[in-house]
Amino acid sequence: MFSSLPSRLGALLLLSLALGACSTAPRQPAVQPEPEIPAPVAPKPAPKPPRIGLALGGGAARGFAHIGVIQVLEEQGVKVDLVAGTSAGSLVAALYASGKNGKELATLAEGMDEGAITDWAFPTRGLIRGEALARYVRAQTGNKLIEQMALPLGIVATDLSDGSPILFQTGDTGAAVRASSSVPAVFQPVKIGAREYVDGGLVAPVPVRFARQMGAELIIAVDISEPPEAKPPGDAMRMLLQTFSIMGRSINNFELREADVVMRPRLDGVGSADFTARKRSIQAGREAAMAMLATLRQRIAAKTR
């Protein structure tokens, strides 16, 4: 019994050493899972405002009010993306689209000589030829064609043959403004290509639908039309203008429904031939724009996406 004790103790000793060696061996660290890297989140695109179109209506000398509207839009940071004009509105639209700002337009208006845009003719088909107006436009726009303007420009006239409207978006700016401003019997019709054209106010006193056709998503319409006189005028020329006023009011009621914001400068007592009320007209335009500014901002916000 005792003879086998040393061998047993030796075995236990060897077993103890073996177990100790196992217990002191370095432990392998546990493998940690790699942290998940979140997928990159694409930044949200900046809100995109609507494409704003400015539709400037006809009204002869009352057209100076358009300048006041443009001034306020610029001062308030409202960016106009395109402009369409009829008659007097086509003149302001062309000058504005060429790159002139509201301040420059006002300076130009104050120094404008009515005689520089009036060339009397032997009264056959009109008292005024209109070529002086075309020359004036070319000079003030640097002889740029319509398609070369800083802003997309549309000018509305009426085809004398069939009464259909035309939107000039290319070609001679001076000729297009002359055509758009050719009040029948006052200005001679304008021949462009093979056709003759007269005042765009016969088909679109304020060219809202044409601004839409050009791609406007929000339209600011400026209506400077003169209401019909309460007492029918006596002379033939004023009777003709009275007829245009009556017709224009009917067309405007339809046309302006498509506008998002309508600005109507208060031009009481300012006639279509009153070139002496320039500053007053510009101020009336400013006041009309300021009065509609909150509404305009709401419309822009509603269409911003």
C-alpha cells in the first residue's frame, strides 16, 4: 500500500502542474463585432421657389407705373424670371429684360422726350408711323434681339388679317414693341415678314396667358388700363379710345382670372396721353406693389416646393 504512495503522489503532482499551466495560460480576447456604420443620409434639396412671370399691361403714358412695381419687387428681393408685355407694357418689358433695373428705368423715364418716340405721318392708315419708337427701343436695349435679352422676353401683338394674337419671342425688339403699341388709326400697322400687326391690347390688354405660355408658374399681372369715361367723348379720336377701353375691360375680366397676383396702380386723373405725370405714375406703381406684397409672399410660399 505504502509502496505505491510515491507513484500516486507523483501522478497527482503532475496533474496539478498540468492544471496550473492551463489556468495561467493567457486568455484570448473575445472577438467584438464591428460597429455598424450608418448609411449616409442625402441632404434635403433646398426649397425651389416658383418661376415668376411679370405680365405688364397696356395703357400708353400710364405705363410709367410699371417702373414703380419693378422697383418694389427688386427692393423686396422678389426675383422675376421672365417678362411679357403688351403695348406700353411691351416697352417697359423690353427695357427691363435688356438688363436695366428699376432705378435706371426711372432715370430713363424722367429724361424721355415724347417727341423722340413720335413721328407724325400723312394720315392714311395712322397718324404716327412708329419707326421712331422702334429706333428708341433699339438704342436703349443695345440693339439686342428679343432672344438675346438678359431675361426671357415676350411681346404680344395682334395679326391685322385675322385678329389672332402673336407672341414675339425672337427677332427685332424695336419692331415687335412698335407692333405691340400700334393702336389702330393712331399708329400705322407694322409689317413683319409677310403679315401686318397692330396693338396687342386688342387680344391681351394684360398678357397673363402668354406669361404662362412662356413657362411662368406664378404670374404677377399689372393692370394700368384706363376705365371708360363716364360721359361719352365728343371727338372721333377720344371716341375710338373709349371703344378700346370698353373692349379692354371685357377682355381683362377674363384674362386676369389666370393671374396669381393682380396689381392695379391708382392712376385716377392720369390719362393715356398724359406724359407729364411720370413721377406720380411711378409712385402709384410702388404703392400698388407694396399693398400686394404680403399676398405675393403668401402665393410664393404656397408654390415653393
